Amino acid sequence: MEAPAPGVTVLFLLAPLLVGAAAVGLLGPGAFAATLAARPTARALGLAFPAAALTLGVGIALVCLLSLALGESPDLSFGMPDALLLVGLAVLPALVEEWLCRGVLWTACARLTTRGRTIAATAILFALMHVPAWGFLHVPGALFAGVVLGVLRDRTGSLVPGILAHFLNNAVAAALLSG
């Protein structure tokens, strides 16, 4: 599968930012600060590393297994320059997707339902956000990553460890798959 064009990647990142900004407006006063959550502890930041390794390994394994089950050859290569690949696939998604899923949606869901349902809802949105750019083969891995990142957000009370884990996952994947 070929990666989306850089302009498409930027579009997929700008649209969630606009949706998130609108949702913050609907959530009312103090909502933006609530979406950013608490400051992380050193222990919380340390949890980002195993979370990134776990989500990366499971994600790649699931894409490969699903490709083979469908009779396709697993294609995990990308056709972007390294710098653009790193920014387009690692930095921006980590910031935007985590803020939207584990920030904005988390804040809204936490007001209405349980922690488990909040983790599930944010993981499902996270997985579905990956369909237009990467296709359905990436949904199970993205759903798994969404659950891990949600648990990380729940346990640490902070958005930053999830952003770091998401960045590490994507950066290592980009580095592995670009060369």
C-alpha cells in the first residue's frame, strides 16, 4: 500500500484540528485546558517507551497477518522523503490525533460515561481516523494502539505520555519503513 500524498496527510491533520476546536467551543469554559490534562511525571513519561514498542510491534504484526490472510503481500513501504515522512507521519499525528482523541473526545466522554467506555470510544475514533489514509488493514493495529494510549492517558492523567508514545511508534515505523 502506498502512503498518501503529503497534501492529503496535511488535510487529514487539519480537519481533526478544526473539529477539535469546534468541540472545545461546545464543551464550554475551561474545556481547552481540560483537553490538555495534567503535567506528566517522570514515571508517566517512562511508560511511553514500552507503550510505543508494544503498539508498533502489534500494529506491524497485524498488518502483515491480515495481508497474508487476504492473499496479499504485506507492503509496509512509503514513498516520501525522510524529513517529510518524519513530520507527516510522526510529529503532527502524535500531536493532533492525541489531542483530538485523548484530549477533546476524552474530556467529552469522561463527563458522560465510565473510564472504560471513554477508553473504548477514543480508541474506536482513533482507529477509524486511520481508514482514509491507510485502509482497513491498519484498523486492528490502530484500535489496539488506541486502547493502549487510552489506558496510558487514564493511568497517568496526562496527554504527554500518549503523545510521546504515539510519536515514538510513528517515528520508529517511519525510520524502519523508509530505508
